[in-house]
Amino acid sequence: MAESMRLDRYLAQCGAGTRKEVKKLLRLGTVTVNGTTARDPGQKIEAGTDQVHCQGSLLAWHHYEYLML
């Protein structure tokens, strides 16, 4: 199941940096989504479906659910 989220949040959760650092990477043009350069931090992506590369490395996002009993 794919989850829709903002690109800056996705990158931060994948460990590419803090949101501020991620926005700088986007301005520099080092992030691609499905082969096209992404510059908008608010761009919606489908986590698990879209391929996101940051500085040439493919990022993988995993959804975790925590249950307290």
C-alpha cells in the first residue's frame, strides 16, 4: 500500500538530512523523482511506488506501525 507524502518529509525520513538540509539539496537539483529533477519540497509522491534518488543513491522508505498493548 503506497502512502502519499511531501517530498521533503520523505527525504528526511529516509535519512537524507533534516528538512532544512533536504530543502537545500532540492534547490541544488540533486534529487530526482522517477528520473526527473525535483525542486519543489511540497511535491506529493507515493512512498513505495515512486523512485526517489538523492545524490545518485536510491532511497527506500519503510512504513512502520507501532501498537501498544
